[in-house]
Amino acid sequence: MSAVAPLEGLEQLRTIVDRRTGVSVLAEWEEIAWEYGLQMAGRPPSMVIHDLSLDVLAFQQAMDRAPSHEAGQWRFLNARFTFLMADTLGSAGRSRESRHWWASARRAAEQTGNRHTMALAHASEAVQGLYEDRPLALVLSRVNTVLDLMEGRPCQAMARALGARAHALALAGDHASAYAALDEQADVFDALPDEVTRNQLSYAMDGWPLFRLLHTRSLVYALCGHPRIAQAQQEALAAHPVGRPRQTAQVRLHEAISAVRGGDVDDGLEYARRVVTELGSNVNRFVLRTAALVADAAPATAQTHTAVLDYRRQFALPRGES
């Protein structure tokens, strides 16, 4: 039998210890949030939710005791934690909870008074909303809010938002406008500072490296059937950093989308099946939604074929409307 106390008991014990040693300081919580930002790209989100929820609760209690002269910094970190919670829940496929947490993240961002923080919350919700099958009109509304907030100033939030716009327009069948959004995104990327484009560790929160630009292009080209799709996919795969299996798997699924769109339905589905299966427990909502797009790419006459139905059934994928 384990001698370790239950988590609730450990938290109570730490509270007693903190009365003697002093309460946690802002720098400790900044480091904790930074670590979670690193975990978002690698660990299965379902494994992160429990620990993150406990730390979000503990942070709220610490924030209540924070010195007034640090109020602005604590508000910024509160926005960061709510952002992390919303993103992790969405990645784990818990769409209902994610929607509510994105609303909390937007409100927390507004309390910082920082336009980029507000824009980042809207942009990140827009990106995730595309993988949760939220209405395209809502996604584009979040994008427009980002562009209004930033007024043309290049930043990570604008790059995310324009990627979401390109993705949404591709799903809507407006290929010319989707390509135009990709061009705008590339212009924003070229104007970003080096500390943003070179940050491949905590890119979910602070960075926007080249592979994110190429990843978006690969997806949009696959959805639209662009003639340069094969080159775009090769560039995206080459740019993805080592140790990011989910992101690499998504680009491989873009390849499967292209194969199915080109008429190679059975082989494309089989390739996609192997990609998802190889991830094992590391699958998240982004991967599964991209996997669904592979089946969606099959012609209407093939949607009721056994191969397509079995593929959807294996991964519990719904019939897409896009």
C-alpha cells in the first residue's frame, strides 16, 4: 500500500508549510506556466488536464494574496493560465468545457488591458474552433476581432488569425481568398522579430516559428487541391522539429487528403489509418479532426463505401460537412 497522502491532503499540508515558509511568489508561477506551455506540444492533453486544473486553482488562491503593486503581472499570468486550460481541454476533445474556458480566457485577457494578449486569446480560439467543428462564421468573427485589435501591427496573434482565416475559407470552398490569406500570413511572418520566429519550444504561447507557417500552407493546399501541394508538404515535414509527433502526423494526413482527393481513396485511407494508429495514446483533437478531413475528401459517391465507413468507425469520426 502506498504511503503517499491523497492529493487533497498534500495540498492542505503544503498550505500549512507555506504559513511558515511564505506564500508562492509570482516568479514561481511564471515558471510553472512556462513549463505547461512546453508540455502542450508533446504530452497527451488528457495527461495534462488533471495537474493543470490543480495548479490553476492554486494560482487563483495565490492571486487573491498577491501584493497590489504586482496586480498587472498577476492578471497577465491569469490570462496565460486560462488560455492553457482552454487549449488543453480542446486538444483533449472536451469541446464543451473548452468553449467555456475560451470565454474565461477572453475575459482574463481583457483584464490585462494588453491588445496583443486579447488578440492571442481570440486567434487561438479561432484555430482550435476549426478542429472542433464550430461554425465558420464564428471562427471568422474571432479572426476579424484580432485584426481590429492589432490594426495591422505584425505579431504572433495576427499570424495565427490569418492561418485560421485561410483554413476556414478553404473549408468554405473559397480557394482564391484562402490563398490570399496565406500570402498575408507570410508577410506577417516576415515582419515578426527573431525571438518569436526562433522559439520552437514554447511556440504554443510565445513563439511562431517557420514550421507553423508551412504547416498551415500544407493543410490549405491539401484542402484546395493546389498544384504545389506535394512541395508544400515536403517543406512542412522538413521544417517540423524533432520530438513533435502529432504535428508531423498532421502533415502526413495532409498527404492522405491529397491522395484521396486525387482518387486514390483506398490507399489514402490506409495511409491515414497507419499515421493515426502509430501515434497511440498521443492522438489529440487536432489529429482526429485532420483524420476526418481525409475521409471527407472522398467523393460523395464513395462516402457510403465500406472502406470509408470502416475508417470513420475505427476512429469514431463523424461525417464531415465541409
